[in-house]
Amino acid sequence: MTTPLRKDVEKKYTWDTSDVLLNDRSFDEQLSNVVDETKSFHEQFNQTLTTKATINNCLDEYSILLEKITRLGNYVSLNIATDQSDDLYQTEYSLFNKRYGMMMSNLSFVESEILEQDDQLLDEIINDKSTYANFIYWLKQEKPYRLDKNVEQTLAQLSSERSMPYELYDTTKLLDIKFPTLEYNGEQIELTYNSFEGTLESHPDTELRRKAYTAFYDTLKQYEHTQAKTYDIHLQMEKNMSDLRGYKNVTEYLLKPQKVDESLYHRQIDTIMEKLSPIIQKYGQLIKKVYNLEKITYQDMKVPLDPDFEPEISIEESKEYVINALKPLGEDYIKMVEDAYNHRWIDFVDNKGKSTGAFCATPYGSHPYVLITWTNLMTEVFVMAHELGHAGHFDLTNKHNNILDTDVSLYFVEAPSTMNEMLMAKSLLKQSDDPRFKRWVIASIISRTYYHNFVTHLLEAAYQREVYRKIESGESVTAEKLNTMKREVLESFFGEDIEIPEHHELTWMRQPHYYMGLYPYTYSAGLTIGTVMANRIEKEGQTAVNDWLKVLKSGDTLTPVELAKKAGIDITTDQPLIETIDYIGSLVDELERLTDEIDNK
């Protein structure tokens, strides 16, 4: 089956990006107006921020402009995500990026001038607990790392250029890389990023799956040097920024916006690499037994344990499953879910040029948008619950905070999404006592939720840490170095009994997360909080739900440690992480027990 063009897909299964625009005027006109407004703003407030009143008035206007810029930026990003090959989308995306640097340059004086003021004035604003007290407090923490006002303005003007490595990576990945068509049992099977990640990498037919893996990674091999050079440019930019601002290393520079220290970062990686590894190796041996494999490889780790029992589900049917699972979160939350399905907040279809994977965009002043590529497999309800977790989180955050207090730490940001996946699993397990159904649900939790967040992304994080160690020592990276580091991480985690085939270390080429700071490790950090919170909700009911909803409304007004504490979880210790790893171990044990029960019937 050939992947359709965007113009040929059903409109009702696409999202409506017009909602995010500011008004009915054309995008070009709206962008031009906002550019002019940033110029006028600069003329009005530049060199005037010397009193509480002027600073607060300035931040009122600043917030309005940021919302407008954010909405226009989301408009072009959402469109290009659905079709990288569309000329109009490319033109509008490029136009916004060119104007973005200019707009941010016009606005850059705000933070610089505020930080030029005496601490006494800043403390007065903070102590007054005004609308912008939290913003001023965190801005003040950046004082030691701020550069001269004119330098900050120049860096702001170059902000779009700093995103170019990621754009080049995405263009190479989605437009330039051409995969071969697979021939299997007389059929022609199109191999693309979406077909591979959506179905083929977890296909129960071992011969087809392994053939797809080999073809996929052999193709990536042809582009490794371009992608490595692109990544190295990004890394050197981060190193330069870290040095310019006076951070001790790139890791400290990238963790600063997350509002966590290095101990939480290293603990997450080290503990999982050590304590989860044997559990996942044990799970691999279960796959080997169920599939009667002569050997178990990296190519086999995502297969369903019972492929004949893999339920199919339509988009319409998924809505009821998601609503039933998330009902504990209350009527307002469910209303958001219903609106997402009913009012085209979700893009379900597959088409040429569409971004891979799934994500949720949450433009301030508009509603959330979810991108997914629906495969009609039941596991998609976990993906849907995950992305709607982001939607529900930022829907509440945006409604209860000004735009300057909504940039939630990456350390916490995956907690609401992964917590929803756990609620989905718990909901499904209550629906039947049939051992095959229970095994399917638990296997889905392992292969979809935990393998994705505690293995795939955590191994990215372990590899990424080694990359930054190279960069911090003054080195650059090449394809050969990246391949070596990635293979060492994979082999360390999976051990001797799970084989890593040739070229599969090139999995570093698959993820865009490396262009997003220290993002990969936060998936496991979020799921740690999500797991403990879901268990709290199951045991304590409404009391736990009330705590969680308060957390979701808090936005960026609390640190990750404070947010977790508000949810009744202490992440200053390793206890929640150990609890989660033990829980994963218990799930694997239960899979073994259910498999024996099914086999002995």
C-alpha cells in the first residue's frame, strides 16, 4: 500500500490549524503586524525599566507579544509537521524563522534591563507576589550568566540560525532519506520512517521484521556522515553558549532551565542502567521462548508477546477507551478529551512528508494539538492517552498562569503524559480476567510504556551523556565516534545474550531529541513520578486526584522537586525510582506466570 499525499487524506482525521491563528487575516499579514508591534514595543519601553510600575506595565505588553509570536510559530510548525514537502508550508515556516530572530532581538532588552536593576528593586517585586514575581525570581537566578545587553540582543537575533542544525536533521530524515521497497511473499511493502516505527519494527513475522530492520539500518548507514556533521554543529553551538555564559560545562548549562541539579540527572541514568538491565534481559528471554527463536536480537525486543491477540481498534472506538481510563481525573478533564476528538485537535492520518512519532503542541491562548499516525492497533490507545496527558497538563497550566510561568521543566513534563498511560493500563486490566487479555495489557505496558521511556529514551540519555563528555573535553564527534559510543551503551544494557546486529548502533540517527537539550533522560524521570502517582490514585482515589490537578495547574511556579512533593512524592531520594523499577520487575514476573498458565491449558 502506497502512503497517500496530504491532499488525498480524509479531512475529518486531520487537525484544524486555523484555530491557532490570531484572526482571519492571512498569515503573512499577521506576522508582519506582530513584527511591527515588537518594534513599537522596543521604542516604547527600551531604557525605561527602572521602577516597579514600568517593569510590570512592560511585562504586560511583553506577555501579549509572546503569545502572538508563540501562536504564529505553532501555526507554521504544525503545518510543516503534517507535510514537509508542501511548498506553502515551507515558505511560511522559512518566513517565520527569518522574522523570529528580528522579533526576539526587539524584545531581548526586557530581561537584560530588568537584570541591570538593583537586587533591592527586584526583591520588592518578588516579595509583592505580583503577577510576575515568579518570573522575576527565576530571571534573577540567571544574573551570573547574563551577557552584555548588546550581546544578548545579537544572540536573540541569531536564535533562528541556532535551530538550523535541527531543521537540517529533519529535512534529511524526512525528505532525503529514501528507503527501498521490501519484497516479501510476493508483496511490495513500502518502507518509510512511519511504516517502520508504526508496524514493521514490531511485526510478529520474524523474517519480515528482521528484513525490515536490516533494510532500514543499511539505508541509514548511507547518510551517517551528513547526520553526524549536522549533530556536531549543534553540539559545538551548545559548547560555545555554555562557555560564553560561564557555566562549568555543557551539562550544567542544559540542566539550568530544568531547575534540577546534576545528581538527579546522573542518578536516573546510573540506577536504570544498573538495576533495570537484568529485568529487560529477562524479558528478552521470555520473547525468545514465546517466539521459539534460536537467538534473541535487538530486532526482536518490541514484538507483541501474543500477536494473534493484538486487538484492532478504530479512531472512533479509541475515544471511549480513553475517556473510560481518564474518568478519575474529573469532568473538566474529560471535556478536554471530548473536545480534542470532536473539534479536530488531533491529526490521525498517515501521509507522505508527515513527521514521525507522536507529539502534543500546546500554544498559549489556543487549544492543544496532538499529532499521531493511527495504525488501528490497540496499543495506539496508550499513545493517545500519553499525548492527551500533555494536552490536559498544559490546558490547565495555560489557564491558570501567565505565559511567563508556563515553561514547565523538562524533568517533570513527561509525568502527566506517562501517568495517563498507567491509568489506561489499570483501566484495561479491570475489564477482563482472561489470562490472554491480561498478558496483552501487561506486555503492552512493558513494550509500549516502560520500554519506550525507561529503555529507548534512557539509552539515548546514557549515550548522550557520553557525547557531552567528549564535547566538554574539547573534542568534536564523527559518525565513527557516535557509532562506537552508541554500540557500547546498547551492549552494556542488553548484555551478551541479546545480540545487536550490524549497523544498529545507528539508532542515534532516528531521534530528534538530541537537538532538544537533555531531554531523553526526562522520560524516565517523568514516568517514575507518573507510576507512583497512578498507584496513589488507584489506592487513595479523589484525594490523590485533587493533589494531582493542583500540580497540573501549577505550571512553572514550582521546581520539579516541589511539584513532585505537592503530589506526595519525594524525588530527592532514589525511593520512587527503585519502586518503579521493582514494579517493572513484578510485571515481567507476571508475564512469565501468565505465559505458563496459557501454555499449560
